[in-house]
Amino acid sequence: MFQKLMARQEIRFLFVGILNTIVGYGIYAFLVFFHMHYLVANTISTILGVLHSYLWNRYFTFRSKEKAGTELIKFISVYLLSYVIGTCTLYLFNHYLHISPYLAGLINLVITTLISYFGHKNFSFKKIKINFQELKKYKKYIIPVILCCASFLVLLLFQNVSEFTDEGDVMLGALTLAKGGYIYSDFASQHLPFTYLFFSLFAFLGVHSILGFRICLYLTLSLFFTFLYVRYHKKIGSLPFLLYPFVYMFFMSYTLGSRVLSEHIESQCLVLLILELIVFWKEKKLSVSSKIIIPTAIVVSILSAFVSIIPCFVIVLTFIGLDISFEPHFHFTKYLQHFWKEYKLIIIVGLGLVGLFLGYLLVTGTLEECYKQAFYLNTEIYSKYSGYSSNPLKTMINIPFQFLQSFQLKLTKDNIIFIALAFILFLYGYEMSKKSIGFSLITVYIILLCGNRTFFEFHALPFYAALSICALYVIQNWPKEIIVCGTFVFVIAFAMVNKTNLMNYLKPRSVDTTYYNEVNQLNNSDYLFRVDVSTSAFLDAEKMPGSRFSGLVPWFAEIYEDEYLNDIKEKNPNIIYYEPCSEVWGHYYKDFVPKIRNYIFQNYTYNSHYHLWIRKDYLKDSEHLLQNDFAEYSNAYRYNYPYPIQNNYLEQTIYPEANLRKINIFLGTYHRTNYSHLLFEILDDDALVYQNEFSADHLIDNSWYEINYPFLKGKKYTIRITSKYTNFSDFVAVYIAPDDFHLDSNQLYINGENSNSDLLMEMFYEGV
């Protein structure tokens, strides 16, 4: 049996590899035991190990009879290539994808072993004769490999862009699945689950960082771009698929689309469907692979972004319409028989995928919550905030008019790009109409429907993708000179839009670790509560949301505020991140989560330095952990906007809820040299008890001005701020915030008139 095993070259190679590992490590351990420096020992063991491996592979594994000197050089070359690639992949796995070192080493071992085996088999121990006829066989692989590598390298431009809410949502959902949870029941979402399921595959491998997930996205897109070229370049032409990845990347960089978003999956699925539609229009038939790709793309697109159901529906109708038009004599009954015979595979695959999805929801017990969050929230509640119609028929009718209404004759970057896109859409329609007016009109309509949510920003990525591939399809037959000039102009535009990304290409992603270090010091759990939409902050803090809600938005708050509040009460976290005057979509948190606001105000104290609310019975512990004395205050919230004091005066009445020893007021000068003066006065009832006048050039810009005075609980004080010698550039701004918390009787007067605002001093006042 041993002889039969050793008759196989692959088994002999593995045997030699194991033997060489034992010998190499044995030499290293032996030399270190006799006190040789470990680096010298490693060098000697590596050299002897290579020679040992070469001899065994030459005479045992591959049984070569070529010249030893040439073979040895080639053998070492393969060894070095394997080492370099192995080192790079190990670094990628550890530092970018954050895969466990043990798992990373195992994957890396498989990669380097394969490189070594095929390298030695086809290069080291094989006499190479250059046969150009044989090289032509590999030509078809060269362009796809180059396209894949080039796409990936360009996509890496975006690795360090800032975080975005929807991106963090995708990553947290994927991590929830990887930890054994379920979307909807353990992680609330108004989206359908395919994107979470897809990225959970990487999370299962150990990817848990923002950068790691981005690299996984970029690798996936690169492979998909390569697939498009391999599948369609003979049927449609090579040029569209060589240029499409980079045109799509331009729109990724122009919008927020360079993040990990479900729109990428939706976009590429719709591009697949449009390409299959063009091929069907040209060839008047569908291949078996097309009959699998079409239903898969439809289901995946809809399960990634529900709004894609509208363009998918019209694309399906177009397929059927084209198929009917190909029939010489249409008869309804006969056509149904023909349709079932020709396209039953599409129906079976489509229904099978939908059945799998429904089965997943039933098995996980999330069917009801999926309907509530992904359907009811989107159609009945979210539409009130976004203006997006929940009526698909209305959207389908209005889409051309919405596109025309988006025109604005203003010289802004957005408008210029939109006008350019409109021109390209017209150009596509005109060029395609030369071949078929009907097909031209329906595909223009489909392209517009791909932007049914919007024609701007990252939600418009499906529109940009569909328009790009269609436009490239019709211009590929233009004169080469025009295409070359257009490509040159595009490269310049791409570089201008991405000049910042180009400068930061090799720089690591920067994260302000101070905040996250404090979070980890103050919160000893694996979970964190944030009442905002900064989902990416969880990943940087290496924590999961303390509730199934990674972020609260108005449409979720309408239904789930009580549940989120109960989660806070039940887990009783040490810290919460909450900024009442922060807004989302023009709605302030203090307004749309009033129950949460009141609970936090009653049970937590605000720390302005870290923007954290700390549980009142945890204050002493937090001071000890951070070695920082926290001020005590009751009316705490984030400042909203600065009010410039130019020959004006402000008065703020305060009724301290505790004895205070000082108050700080937030000031800004906005000018390097400032000759204006500020006069601060304090009145105890009507008696002047404090006065200080100083030049604004003594201020530290955007800092606190400290008033040391013993303010007694329950008494009325008036703080008056007056400015002198101000002009357009010489003035001081005092920060104020909306006064609609109604926690005290404070009133701010500006030039004697009552203002519905508070001085920012209330953010920070210190008890006796």
C-alpha cells in the first residue's frame, strides 16, 4: 500500500514537505541549543533545508535527469516566489482581514504548498522549450488576470475613506450572523438579508474590522468584473468590460459608494440582467447558463435591495415581450406551452431560491419581524420621511418626470455630472435607436428605473452602473481616436476626483483611538449602547450593539423606542453615547426619542470631553479609571451653533440646581488677531457681584472661558456678556443650543429680547 501511495507524485511531494519541515526545524533547534544566535541559526537551517528539499524533489518526487545547476537556480526561484507570496498573504490575513493567526497560517500553508508544487512540477524540474504556439493557449487567461489585479489595486484607493452608517450596519449584521444570531430577531434591519448573509461568510473566517470587510468587497467586485469579461466579451465586445470596472469606480469615488453597501450587489445583479437582455435580443435564445443566471440575479438583487423589484419586474416583462416578438405566429395556448418548455428552468431556479429564503425565515422564526421591518417600515413609515413613494405603479409612471425634474442649471459639480449623465443617456438612446427604436426606448426606461430611489449619491449606484455598461456597449464601435481621447480625459477626471485617495494610498486607516480606549476602560462588557446612527463606531471599539438596534432613526423610533429603552434598563450599561442635539434627516434625537432622553437625563451624567453619558452611580469608578475629575451638571447637551457677538449683549438667567463653584462658557474667535473686547458681569438678583473685561486676543480659540464664583442652589443669577470694538472680523462667538428641554427656568436674552436658546455654559458647570 505504501508503494502504491508513493507512486503518486502529489503524495511524494507532501511526504518530502513533511520530512523537510522536520529536518529544517531540527537543524534550527540543534544550532540554537548550542547557543548560536537564532537569526544565524534560521539562515543556516533555511539554506540547508532548501538544499535538502531540492535533492529529495529532484531524485524522489519528480525524478528529474536535467542539469543540476540550472535546476537548482529555478528551484530557489520558485522557493523565493512562494516565500514572498506567502509573506504577503499572511500579512493581508493578519493585518487587514484580522483572521486568526492559526487559521491564517493554515490557509497560507495551502497557498504556498500549491505554489511550490506546481512551480517545481512545471518550472524547476521541467525542461522548458519556448513554444509560441503553446503560449497562445494561455492568451485567454492573461487579460482576465490583468483585469482582476488592476481592478483590485485601483479599488484599494478607497480603503481609507471615512465610515458611513449603512456600511457599519452591513458589517454589524454580518458579525451578528457569524456569532450565531439572526437578522431581524437579533439584529434589527429595514433591509432584506442577502448582503448580511454574504458578508457573514467573511465574518465566519474571522474578518471583523472595517478595513477587512472593505478589502473583501473589493476582491469580490474584482472577481465579478473578471467574470463579466470572461462571459460576455465574445458576445458583446471586449471594450465595455475593460472600461466598465473603472467607470463604476469613478461613481464609487464620486459618491459614498466606496463603502461596503448592498447597492453594490444590487448594481451588479442589474448589470447582469441588462447584459443577458442584450444577448437575448441579439441571439434570440437563452443558454442553460443564462436560465440559471437570470433568476439568481433577480432574487439576489431583490434580497439585497427591495427597491430593485421594480426594474427587475420590467426586465422580466421585456424578456417575455421579446420572446413573443420572436414568434412568427402568436397563439396564447401554444405560447404557454412553448414558454414552459423553454423557460421552466428559470421558474424552477427562481422559485427554489425564494423557497430557500422563506424557509430560512421560518426556521429562524423571523418571518413576522422580516415583514414588519423590511416591508412595513419601508412602505408605510419610511416613505413619510424620505419622500419615496411606496406605490410601485406610481414610481414606474413618474420616473421619467423625476429624472427631468432633477435638472438644475447651476454650475455645481453635482449638476455638471448629472447633465453629463443625461447627455450620455440620450447618446445611448440615439445610438441604440439606429439598431432598434423599440429596444432603445425600453432599455432607456430600464436604466431610469434602476435609479428609482434617486439619481444622486450612493443610492444611485444601480443607475450609474446600468447607464455605464449600456453606454460603453454602444460607443465601442466609435473611431479608436475618439475612444482613446475619451479614455485619456476620463483618467484625468478620475485622478482629480481621487487625488486625496491617491495621496493616502499606502497610509494605514487612521482611527482616533483615544475615544475607543476610554470606551473600553469604562465598559467592561462586549456590548455598547449608542443612541445615534454611528454604526461604524462599534467596530472601531471592537464591541457589538447592546440592543438589536445598531442605530436609531425616526422611522424605527416610531415603533421600537420602548423596546430600546427596555434594553437600556435591563442591561443598565455603565456608559451610553447620546447627543440630544444631533440630527438625522433633519430630526433631532431629543425630539423623536423623548422617553430615552428623559431616562438618560435622570440616570446618567454627561462627560463633554468624550461625549459619553456615565451612569451616576458609576461616576466615582469612572473618575478612578480615567484619572479624570468629571464635572457635575444637570442640563447637559451638545452645542448647536455659534452666535456672533458684534456690538450686542447677551443675558442668561440661571437657577442652579446645586451649589456651584464655577461655570464655563464656550467661546470662539475665528481670527488670529482680534481687537474686540468682552465684558462679563454677574448679577445676584439685581446686584452686580462679578465683572471682568478683557481683549479677545487673550482667548484660546474655541475653548472654555471659566467664571469662578460661588453660585448657590435655588438663587437667581444673571450672566451678562457685552462686546466692544467689534467689526466684520473682530468679534467673538458664544455657542448656544436650543432651549427646549425645559429642565430649568433659564432664559437667554439677546439685546433684551427673549431667545428660545441657552448659552453653552450649561454644558459644563462644576459643583462645590
